[in-house]
Amino acid sequence: MCFSPEGDLAGGIVVTAIGVDAFRHLRRREDHRMLAALPLLLGAHQIDETFVWWWLQGHSSAAVGRVAMWIYLLIAFVVLPVLLPLIVMGLEPTTRRRWAMAPFLAIGTGVSALLLETMLRNGPRVTLGHYHLAYSIGLQHGVAVIGLYIVATCGPLLASGFRHIVLFGLANLVAVLVLARLSADGFASLWCFYAALATGGIMLHMRYAKPHRATPGAAAA
């Protein structure tokens, strides 16, 4: 499938449906609310990018397109690097394992602040690429920042005590490494698409989750 506004819209609808299913299987696990809400956020994220496509293709106004672009980049660059470590931290059954996630949260907070400052200072831009949207924010030392972004967003998932969360993290890590290699300017657009589709791991977790590491209190979690 080529990437297009129709692809973003269809993917967003599918991921939103996954989020609805995740909430249906919450089963009073209050510590899982943020995790169950993640597919809803990522689904809305993909649907939002549809409006960016339509703006660049001349099907919607520049005002709508620019707002959609800012929303898309704020979620991708500012919210996710902090939100993902927080979600995994809240899921872990012991204080020691929660503290193990603190370095990822610190890195994510730093990356988020740096990317926000860069966007506010330079102003983001977006153009139509080959089967993707090419975002630019005028970032310096991009390779190092992207590396820290990967650590912040994939690291806590891979370090989780839940098998399905680890699978979600592996899917994202493979996607981000491949896409960063293939398309630097399309990284934000293409990786977030694959990250959204990988939320099937969250759906599996909400339905069948059991911790796979022997930690005190894990069975209760």
C-alpha cells in the first residue's frame, strides 16, 4: 500500500477501533488506563495527518493544514517521548522496576523540551514526499537527537515486565531503525504510521496480559 491521505485515514480508524477494544478489556485495572488510551491518541494522530495531506494537495485551507501539522508534530515530538516512559512506569508492579524506567523518562523529557524549543524557534515545515510527508523543523545534531528519541520511546517498552508490551516495543524499534535508514525526512510521518499499526500489541496485552518476569506482586498485577 502506498502512503496517502486515504492510508492515514484508514489506519487511524483501525487504530481507534483497537483503542475502543482496549478500553472494553480494562477490567478495573486503573493503572492500565493510560496504556488503553494510547491507541486512541495514535489513531487520532493518524487521522490528523490526513488534513495535512489534504492541505498540501489543495483540498483544504492553509489554516486547517497548518494547525493539523502543529498538532501532528507536537504529539510525535513533544508528547510521545514523555508519555511512553510514563505509561510503562505506571504498569510496573514494584517500586524498583518503576525506578528503572526513570532514566527513560528523563531522556524523553529532555528530548521533548529540545524538540519543542526547536519548533518554536524555527517554525516547522512540511512538503509532499514520495509516498510520505516530509517534515522539517531545522534540527541541529539530528542523528544524536533521533537516537535519544528512540531510547526514550522504545527503551521502556523493551524493558517492560509484560510480554505484549515488549512485542510492541520490538515492532516499533524495527520500524524506526528501518525507516530512519530509508527516509530521514519522512521519519516522523512513516514511523508514527507503523507505531500506530503496532498497537495490536496493546490490544493483546489488554486481553491476555500476564507479567513474564518473576517480580514480587507481579501475579496480582
